[in-house]
Amino acid sequence: MRGTLRDICCHNGWCFNGSIIVTLSVNTLTLIQFILNNETIATSLPPGTVLLDFIRYHQHLHGTKIGCREGDCGACTVLVGEHVNGAVHYQSMTSCLMAIGNAHTKHIVTVEGINTDGLTPVQQAMADEGATQCGFCTPGFVISLTGFCLSSEATGTEKAIASIDGNICRCTGYKSIERAAARTTAILAGCTEEDRLNFLVRNKIVPGYFSGIKERLQQLQSMVSTRRLPDLAATQERPRVLGGGTDLYVQQHSEMTYAPIEFLFDHPELTAIQQENNTCLIGPSVTVSDLMASPVITTALPSFHQYAKLVSSTPIRNMATLAGNFINASPIGDFTIMFLALDAQLVFTMQQQQRTVPLRSLYKGYKQLDKSPEETIQQIRFELPGANTLFHFEKVSKRTHLDIASVNSAIRLEMNGNEIEEAGLSAGGVGPVPMYLAKSSSFLKGKTVTVELVEELITVMKTEISPISDVRGSKAYKTLLLPQLIKAHFMTLFPALAAQYTAMRNQG
Ligand SMILES: Cc1cc2nc3c(=O)[nH]c(=O)nc-3n(C[C@H](O)[C@H](O)[C@H](O)COP(=O)(O)OP(=O)(O)OC[C@H]3O[C@@H](n4cnc5c(N)ncnc54)[C@H](O)[C@@H]3O)c2cc1C
Ligand code: FES
Ligand code: FES
């Protein structure tokens, strides 16, 4: 295959000046290949290199900004296009947390890559609405809104505004940006799903070269479908397992560049969400956005979408995996709390051997797991809630969006009429690990739901938790908060109970 390189550096002591455009035959030295804007890239840089650094320091494309480098601000947002099932599917991602290894065989779009001969309609909307002041955040917003235009969900101002939930602006106060998002939605009037790309090219929302990206990605995938990392064996170092990198690249930013890495996203067979009878089987590369889009999940857990929207932001959800959330072992991991209540099981593999571990027995102490370093999650399983199963999740954080929880909790109740047949209650932020509240869960079995039962449950629950004071809240605050979340579970799932609580409150 022939590729055009603007900059290649294999850290073997030779490199080209980034400004010289060279064309060379891609040989075995070249490991990572992708399309950056309209240019095919082949690079021997370590696959752990941060995409943002590659874009700015090796490709000298400075439109993509460096803000927090922790996934929070969205100044570094790029679009990542993947060829799946005959179409290119674009998602926004934060390039500061993305390894170039995860760009392999993809189309990466920076703000330079959407340039046409003037401002694009999205840029024009931002300018017309006064949605840019210092301009530092603007490329990120423009990229996210352009990603919205490319997505099949591009209907309605609400979704346009949701697409910029991972972008922060210090200057504008957001109202002007929201108006620009509304204008973007209006620009799309008349765009049909079948004609989306042609419409976007005709209206200069994206440049004409986008029309040829599908074929170019197909060609790239067929040439380099499997990436081999020849240096892994040589280093003798155990490779780090990488999902989306939204935890690893925050915690171990510099170490990751030269670390040997096992890229989970390299294995398409690990991205499946399947239903086998009543069991849901989830691959370790499944992202939160994949879960939100899955009919299996949304049918069984209709509120999942609403709960997931409380977790991080669109670009982070597009990268973050469920497996990464479990192994990260944060005591307030939102999906860990949900899947503890759902009684998920993890299938670990190590050298062809498998073992199944209930998620509830994974956590042994703060960031200590019942897992050897060599074991990886191969599959996540849980019983799909049936018609008689109720599920609810609550999270309290300082901000509604893009914030981690002070305390969170989930509940699963399998009902037989008014009686609870089986229960799972979990809580985060009230101990050193994400907690499955075993005593409280078994206390609920066989009981009928009443206000008195909820009050007794709270008494049992208090014997199981051990919150500490930290930046997310004091011990006293968290001890007061969890009972409120438990009441919220029951008041949401049993509206009659909500009426009783309201009457009790009114009586003083
Ligand atoms: C801005 C921002 C906001 C966030 N907000 C939230 C939030 O609101 N709630 C929340 O819960 N989390 C939040 N997170 C944390 C993070 O996004 C999640 O924990 C995410 O699910 C991690 O998944 P990942 O694929 O990115 O993990 P990675 O960083 O790729 O990996 C995390 C860890 O899991 C290991 N790992 C991954 N997959 C496997 C596997 N299959 N087998 C064995 N080990 C594996 C990795 O080796 C690593 O140790 C946030 C992160 C950021 C950057
Ligand atoms: S630099 Fe802030 S999200 Fe990447
Ligand atoms: S315009 Fe200054 S940060 Fe948004």
C-alpha cells in the first residue's frame, strides 16, 4: 500500500521534518494507519502516543486545542469515523485521552478537516450568534456540532445541544452557543437519512472529500485489518489492556506513550451486545454509547439512556467501556453501581483459561480486585430484567452533567404482586469500594413494599456503609444522602409511596 506521510518518527533515531510531504511504501515498520482529514497517515510512532500530541506536534494542526488534558473541557474534540456495516459512523471523542493506536483504520477529523472555501454553516451560525469570544473553545464546539450533523440522530435542537455536552466555554455563558446549535438544526431541514452525506457536502457542512472516505477506509481496513505489535514480546513487559483510555490516560498519561498496549478495540468480535435466552452478553470493548444504542439494553432497561446521560459527556461515553468502569474500581463508578444491582457476572480469561466472578465479589479493598494482573474481562453477563422486575438508578453530584457522584445508588426489585421476591441494592461513595449491600438486599426478600419497610431498610443499610469525608462531601452529608436516594428509588418505582411520603411531610 502507498500512503502519504507528513511526519514519521519511529524513535529509532531518524525522522522527517513535519513540513515535508513524503510518499513511501508502507512497510512493516509502519504500525498505525489512518486517515487524518484528507490525508492517509502511516506512522511508526509508539501506538500509545496521545492523538492530540500527534495532531499538534507532529502534524502541526493547531486548531485542536489543549485545555485540561483530562477529558473535561472538550477543547481537543475530534471526530472519529469508523467504517461499520457499509457506512462510516462518526463520533466525537477527546483526542487528549486517545491513543493513536485507537485511531488505526479510522477517519480522524480536526477543525482543519472541515474547512471549505469560507466558513461552514456551523461556523457561520457560531459567528452570527456571537457564540465565540476568545475563541479557544470554538473549534471543539464546531467539531461536536459537525459531528451532530453527520449523525443519524440529527433531529431537534435538544439533541444538537446534547451533542455539545462535553464542551466547556469560559466566555459566552452558553446561550449564544445554544442559539447556534438551534440554527444548525434548522440548516439540516430537508436532509434525509439516505441523502445525508450528499446533503452535507452540497451545503458545505463538510468538504467534498468526505464522499470518498468510505471507500478509502474499506481499502485501509482490507490492507491492515489486524495490527501486530512486534515490540511486545521484545519488551518482556506485560501489555496494558486499553479500552477507551478515559481512565488510564487520566491516571498514567506519560507512562502510556511507551507502554506495550493490548488494544481491545482491535478486536471487532469483542464489541457485541447479544441476547441468549434471558441473558445479556456484553463484549469487553462495548462502549457506553454502544449500550445506549442497543435495542437489547433499551428494551430491558428503558431508563438506561436517561441514567447514562448523567455519566460524563458524549465524547467520553463514545470512548468509555463498561469493562473499564468495573476494573477502574472507583468507589463511585456509575456503571459499576448499576451492574452490581443487576448482579452482573464477569468472565475472565488468562492463557485460554476462563473463570466467572460475580461483580459483587470483585472488590476486596480500595482499588484491590479479585483478579490477577494477567486476567482480562472477556465477557460481562447479566439476566435481563423481565416484566416483573423494577430497576432504578440515582446519582447526586455537584453538577448534573460532567461530574462524578458524591453518592450514587441502584436498585433491582423482582416483584410478585406487591411482594419482593428478589432484590439487589448497591451504593457508591459510602465505602472504599463500590458496594453491593448484601444485608439490605436480602432483608427485602419476601417483604411487601410500605413506607415502614423503606424506613427499616434504611436502618439495615446504615449498618453496612462506612463513608468518609472527602472532596465529594463530608461523612455526615453522605450518611444523610444515601437514605434520601433509597427513598427516591421507592418513590419513583411506587408512586403511591411517593404520595404517602408527601402526605407525611405535609403533616409535619
Ligand atoms: C471527563 C471524564 C468524566 C468521567 N465521568 C465519569 C462518571 O460520571 N462516572 C463514572 O463512573 N466514570 C466516569 N469517568 C471515568 C471513566 O470514563 C470510566 O470509568 C470508563 O468506563 C473507563 O472505561 P475505559 O474504556 O475508558 O477504560 P480504560 O482507561 O481503557 O481502562 C481502565 C482500566 O480498566 C482496565 N481494563 C479495561 N478493559 C479491561 C478488560 N477487558 N479486562 C481487564 N482490564 C480492563 C485497564 O487496563 C485500566 O486499568 C469519567 C472520565 C473522564 C475522563
Ligand atoms: S484537553 Fe480538555 S478535554 Fe482534552
Ligand atoms: S469563547 Fe472563550 S472559552 Fe469559549
